[in-house]
Amino acid sequence: MSELSDRADDYLRMRRALGYKLEVQGWLLGEFIAYLERAGAPTVTIEHALAWATLPAVSRDRAYWAQRLSVVRQFARHLQRFDPACEIPPASLLPFRPRRAVPHLYQPGEITALMIAASALPLPLQAATYRTLIGLLAVTGLRLGETIRLDRDDLDAGQQLLRVLHSKFGKSREVALHETTITALTGYGKLRDRLCPRPRCEAFFLSTRGTRLLAPSIHETFNRLVKIAGIAPHLGGRNPRPHDLRHHFAVATLLDWHRSGADVQTRLPLLSTYMGHVNPASTFYYLTAAPELLALVANRLEPALQGIA
């Protein structure tokens, strides 16, 4: 390994020890270090950072360019303490003010179409993995990173629980599962073990190489499945993402509660705990994601507002 690689590994270990997951950022930093090594560059320069961040073969999305450059910038700040020749890309380079993405709210038929498309993937283990992964995301609202980090012993089929350990903000929780979800997960486990009897890790969801899945690879495959399934973004929305399945779960749950006349305000902390949010305010954001949900809220508030008037 080169000195740059060693410095990058030390940097990632230090930040992860502070509680940062850095799954995508760690992968991007590894790609950048490999780029520098191929170019024969001994340290980070603004020229190399900009060229790598804006590689047209990777993406033409300015938001993604800004994200890639941000990863380099943070590492360069760390590296410059050991290497004065290291250049830190200025914040004014590739400026981008992120806006919270409007989620794609899946229809039930779209989720079914995604799972059918996953089942048609050519490699049996890949097909089973993505079919089960998409189904689990849709019915639990787990974060993508949480599903990637699941190990085999995190599933307690007898108690119908899934243990999510050391997730965002260092929180852990137990997620209750419906019996149909348990059946799907145990079925996947048996097929996974038959197709890959000697895996290279203890991950619950395996790649075709017997390793833990990587977020960039999941996004790449998911984009293919979206096209195969014929799912188009809603008017004014962005392309469907795996994370939108989390939005789908939250909105579907809130819609069910509103339609049944349940006391949503009382139940909201339960949903927050289930989804691993710090407080109900984070969950309340999902109210703004679905016009149908807002209409139901308005209808239930109307009598009270008329009384005030």
C-alpha cells in the first residue's frame, strides 16, 4: 500500500471511531486514491481533485460532482497536517446548495414490478438477494445502510425480530416483522446458503462473490431494475431511489392510521422508534411528502378549525 492509502485508511478509521459510517464516502475516497496512484501523483492537488470529481464517464450531475469533491476536500484537510504540499480544494469550487430531494412515492404495483425485475436477473444469487432486499426495505422502512450491515444472527426468526445494531447516531433497535416477512427472509437464507456455501463474510445479504453488498453497486443495479420495471419519476420528481422505499413505508403507515381514524399524534412516537428516528419531528417530515396524506390531515383538522373560527 502507498503512503496515501495508509493516510486514507487512518482517516477513515478515525472518523468511524467517532460514529460516522462513511460507507459511500469511504468507497469514493478509495476510488480517488486509486486515481491519484494511476496518475503518479504523490499528494492531493486541486487539479487532480477537480478532474476526478467531474469525470464525465461517471456522471454529469453537478450535485454528484459536488459530493465527490466534498469527500476529497474533507480528506485533504486531514492530510495537510502531515503533508504541507497537499492542496485543499476551495469551497467555492463546484458550489452546490443541496435541496432535500422530493421522494418518489411508490405505488404497490411498482414495488411488485421491481421485485419481478429483480427475479429476472441472470445470476440466481443476485436475483434472490435483490428481490428480498427490495421487499424488506418496502415493508420495514429500514435504511439501505442498515440492510447492508445486517449479519446472519441479526435475524431472530423465532421471536420475529430483526436486530439493527449501531445505526445512525449510534442507535440500535429491534424491528418486529410480520410472519410473511420472516418466511421470505428464512427462504432467502436457505437459498443463499445453497448457492454460496462458503461466503467470505457473515453478512445476511450477499453479493455474487460472497461478500457484503456495497451501496454504489446497489444503486447501480437498482437503477437498472427501475428501467426494466418501467417506473418513471412522478411529475417534477427525481428518479426513484432505494431510500424512497423508506418514505413509502412511512407514508403508507400514516395513511393507514388516518384512514382508520387512529390517533396519529399518539402513535407517531411508535413509528419514530420503529424507523430509528431521534424524535417524532423527523418522522413528521413524511406528512409533507404525499398530497393524499396532507388532504386527510386537513379533513380531520377542518372541524376543529371551524370551531376556532
